[in-house]
Amino acid sequence: MVNTGSVVVAPPKTRRPYRSPEREARAHATRKRVLRAAVTLFAERGYAATTIRSVAAKAKVSVPTVETLFGTKARLLKATIDVAIAGDDEPVPMLDRDWATAAIETTDAETFVSIVASVLAPAQGRSSGLVLSVFEGSASDPELAVLAAQMSAQRATMATWVVDRLIALGALHDEIGEDEAVDTLFALMEPALFDRLTRQRDWTLAQYEHWVARSLRCLLVSDAGQRRQSPTDPRRSPT
């Protein structure tokens, strides 16, 4: 006999992806260890002399582990720069962090500029050497050329965000256009400039932070010229 009745076929069970908190914690710790090793070696040896194998050896992991986490050496460098700029390895964009929220919430241009400068200075201190290595190698390395373009685009995004906020506050200087304001801040954020001031002119981070804040007020903020210089100006060390 042939069964002509309808046959109910149960839908296939879908497997839920297995997630182990312990495994994720180990993977996160491994990634941090690799990034710390990469930061050290890129700073000490430069990009060209640093290899995936040397990073793996310093981090005490296998070469395939590093390649699985980051792919190429250029991508590893990009990850180390992102961590250096942010100051941690949390996957939160710079403009989504608490400092950006505080900056947006202020209604005072003076406070806004001070917050921006207080973030830019330590970020430059942690990342400028790595970023410069990208631009120095971009002429001969296609992957670094792509990365250099990405870094420039990120800086332009940051500069645009700052200028847009000054416009929203009604604080952008009347004699400067929006595009020129973005380009001005883009230039102030140049890693090579930070490097020259701190390494060749022996500026401290506090001096650089004060200079950035004061430059932004003078060049971009409409009422900057009416403000008096702070008596705690750190531009010169006490004698």
C-alpha cells in the first residue's frame, strides 16, 4: 500500500552559536597581548623591520594566530594605531565615547575647545610615531598607501566634527569659512607637527594641549581674542 496522506515534516532545528565566556575572555586577552607586542616592536624597529613572526614571538603566540586575528601586517598596524589613539582596545569609535558626549552637551565654546584639546594631546602622544610610520612607508607600500588615506580621512572627519559643533554653538569666527576651518584644524592635528614640538622642541603634553586649545580659540572661535591667557600657562617650564 502507498500512503497518500500528508506527511508533516518538522522544520530543521537551527543551532544556536555556542558562546563561551571563558573562550571569549581568552581570545580578548590574546588580542591585547598581540597588540601590546606590536606597539612595542613598531615603535622600536619601525614598520619595515617588524614582522608578523617577530610580533607572534614577543606575544608568545603562533604566527597563524596573529594572521587569523589581523590578516596582514598593515592591518595589524592599523589596529595598533586605533588602540593608541583611543587609549584602549574597546571597539568604540572615538566620537561615540564619553568625552565626545560631554563635548556635545556643553553650550560653551571655551569648554568645548578645552575638551577637544585634552583628548587630542594624549592621543597624539600615544599614536603619532605609529601614524608617521604609515605615511613614511606609503610611497613604496600599496597597503600602507591605502592605510595612509584612511588615516587622513579619519583626521578630516574629526576636524569636521569639531567645526560643525562650533557652528552649532554659533562660535565659529566670522572671517573664516567652514572648509578653511576644517583645513586649519586638520593641519593642527598633523602628527609630524606634534612630533617636532615634543621631540625637537622638548614640549610636554601639557604645553601641546594648551597650545592646541589656544590656537583653536584664536583661529576658529569668534570671541577668542577677547579672552585673557590663563595664568597657569604651561608653555614654559618654571626656572
